[in-house]
Amino acid sequence: MNEKDREALNLLGLARKGHMLIAGRTAVARNIKRGKLLILASDLSRKTREKWLRDARFYGIEVIEKWDMETIGRAIGKKPVGVLLIADKGMAERLKQLL
């Protein structure tokens, strides 16, 4: 893992602590309208991935597919998670710059 990936994962942890991050399928589905950036784990099933990509297109949300569920979960201090939504514009921009 390179330095930018580590920094991005640290930012995810900070975003969670700052209540700028929504994690998990149910929570993301409830809040997708206010999302600025959708992060999908690389090991999601094809069907699940396609569903989130459709939703992101519909709401005009940019998508990043990176890391596996285990890595994302560890970064935010939770069990493995496959779907994250960044609700803060500044945090979303910073993550996009890093990745």
C-alpha cells in the first residue's frame, strides 16, 4: 500500500469521527441524496456493485472503487464494510485528490 492510500484511509477514519461519513448498505441507502462521494469496496459482488453504480449515476455522485471490505472496515474502526458515503464536500474533494 502506498503513502497516498494510507493517507486516504486515515482520512476515512477522521471523516467517521467527524460525522462526515456514512457506512453500510442501509445507512447509505437512507442518506444517498446528501452524498458527495460514494466509495465501494473492490470485493463487492457484481450485482451489489451495479446497484450502487446505478444509484450514484441517478444522484450525480462520483464513485471510487478501492480497497477491500476488510481494509475499509479497519480504517473506520468497524467490521468489514463494502459501501461508504462521504457527506462533506471538502472531505470528498480531499479524498479524490489523494486517489
